[in-house]
Amino acid sequence: MATRSRKSAAKAYIDPFDPAEIRRLVAEFGSPLLIIDCQRVREQYRKLHRALPGVDLHYALKPLPHPSVVETIVELGGWLDLATTGETQLVTQLGIDPARCIHTHPIKRDIDIRNALHLGVKIFVADNPDEVRKFEAYREQAELLLRVSFRSPGAVVDLSRKFGCDPEDLLDLARLARKLGITVRGLSFHVGSQAADPSKHVEAIQVCAKHMAAARREKLGVFDTLDIGGGYPIEYGQKVADIQRFCAPIRAALSKLPARLRIIAEPGRYLCGPAAIGVSSVMGRAKREGHWWYYLDDGLYGSYSGQLFDHAKYPVESLKEGGEKFPSVLAGPTCDSIDVIAENLMLPQLKAGDLIVGRAMGAYTWASASEFNFFPKATVVSVNRRPGDRGSVVPLPF
Ligand SMILES: *Cc1c(COP(=O)(O)O)cnc(C)c1O
């Protein structure tokens, strides 16, 4: 019985990372492409959900703000983490229940707050007195999480330098909120993206638990919610701990908290990173100083922008297999010399039109791409939105 249902599931969803499917999608939708596999988004969500049972997963839209990913997560019962008015507009136009969203940008304009409130978002983040004061006018509708900073020099992207208050200043901030009549629901933190290990999460949970208990004793707010942020790592070239194992110490730390606390997390990269590949085509080639240079229609100003902004190095390969391999250079299309994706990459000899595939390119890639030199961003194709779906361009709703 089990075998049969697995077989039918395999037939219901195509594998868009299969070379024949990649060629078919490029033939249909052109190049460059970013192919999002919604089935892989589901698998990532389920894996993280199993690794963090009882934790409400709010997908942070920032790494891949695409309707197909957002809808897939919401259909699984997931929640959303918005940070900007643009992201708020996207979920509004998808008709998503605002009760499933929190707004987590620690620094907002009044118009951003009003836009989110207008949609129906209730929970916001603040990390300093000025920002708390902005909510005095909205104290009837809005509630706050106070963001705490835990420096994380080990993370690839340390998010606690730019945002978050010192744990020592927390109670004063909560006292200010109480004085202004603003409800504080709890605390939040983000230890940094692509965390090297779970020790920062664990330390942050323990410190937050201590401060939340103190704040409750002083009756500074409700303090029934702890937001443990994002940062869950994925594999690029190098192995990382499996998510069950990565989260084991986090689960242990959470199990010591009062049972009535609501725990939420803000995963971004983990949910969408492995779920997409970048496909580009060789536009032309040249032999320079004995090595082949291949010029692609996507590069560092496009989907590979994460190599600069996110410090990621995507595993890239040629779709063409076999034959002798030579150390080669993959360059992006723009006229800028920094626009080189990889050097000394062993590749078979390629020609114009051959396809290059970058793996694990869902997070912080297309989202930070530009159209420098007027090379258009990759077309986003989503597949497996529903069983049997063979791919479509899902337009952004604005
Ligand atoms: C970027 C961001 C996230 C997502 O982080 P990942 O490391 O991609 O999981 C979550 N929350 C906030 C506030 C962010 O800025």
C-alpha cells in the first residue's frame, strides 16, 4: 500500500531539476530562468516543522518574495514574516489572512506601519525608544515584539549588529512601552543568516527566557511570545548539519520554557534556498591565456548577486555531460570585469546555447538581482504548484 502511494506521488510531481525537464522549460520559457519547485518548498517546510515541533514557522519573504512560494507555505498552514510595504502589498493581493503575518522590520516609517495595520497585521517589532514611541498612536491595534541583539561573528551574515537592542536595555524599553499604553507580546531575535551552529540560538533563547520572566514579574506586558528568528543553514558546496540535528539543542532549550509560551520562528533561506535552480545559457565564448571563457546570460548583477551580497557560492555545472573537462571561466553578461561567476571550474568544452545550472539558488539570488546594463532578470518559472503542474510563469501581482 505504502509503496503504491509513493509511486503515484512520484508521478504526480515532476522533477524540474532533471536535465530533460530543464531543457523543456528553457525551450518553453527562454533563458535565463529561475526554476522554483514548489514540491521542494513543501519538503523543506515539512522538514523544519518536524525539527521544530510546536513552533509556528513564519516564512520571511525577503530571500524569495515570490507568490508561488508564499502561497505554497500558507497552504501548508505556515505563517508569514513581512518587513516592507511591498511585501505587505504582495500578501494583500494574494488574499492571505493578515492574522498569519507579522511585521518584523525594526525601523519603519509611519506609512509602513499604517499600510500593515490597514491590511490587518497586528504584531510588529521594535528595538529602540524612538520606534516604540511610533506605536503610541496605534496602541489600540498594534502589539510589539522587542528585538534583542545577540552578536554572531560566526554567522555568514551577522544580523545583530544592525538591529536589536542590548539585552541590558530591554526592561527599560518594556517600561517605556507600558508607560505609553502599548502591549508588548514578547521578544524576538535573529542570530544571523546561515548560522554555523545552533549555539547562538540556544544562548539567545536562554537569555530571552530570563528577561521575559523578569518582565512578567514586573507586569511590563503580556510576554507570552518568543520569536527565535531565522538563520537555519542549507547546503551549498559544503556539508552542513542535517536540520533535525541542527535543531536538537534548540528543541532542548525550548523544552525548558513555560509551556504556555507561543514560540515562532522566521525561516527564510531554509524554506526556499534548495527549492530553486538558476539556468543560464552560454551567449558566447573566447579562449584567453589558454582557458575558455564562457559568457552567460545571467551573472553577478543577476541571479548570482548572492555571491556578492549573501557571500554564497553556488554549485554550478554544465548540463552537458561527458567528454574531457578543462579548467574554465564562467562570466556574467555585463561589461563589468567584476562580473565573473567562477574560475578554474572543470567543464567540458561548451558552445553558444549550452546550458549552465546553479544549484541551491532560491534564497537571496533573484531577490537581489538588478538589471544592470539592461540585462533582464531571470524569468521565474514555478512548477508543481499542484500535482501534475508542468510549470508556469507566475506574474507578480503588482
Ligand atoms: C532576513 C530575515 C529573516 C530570514 O533569515 P534566514 O537567515 O534567511 O532564515 C528572518 N527574519 C528577519 C527579521 C530577517 O531580516
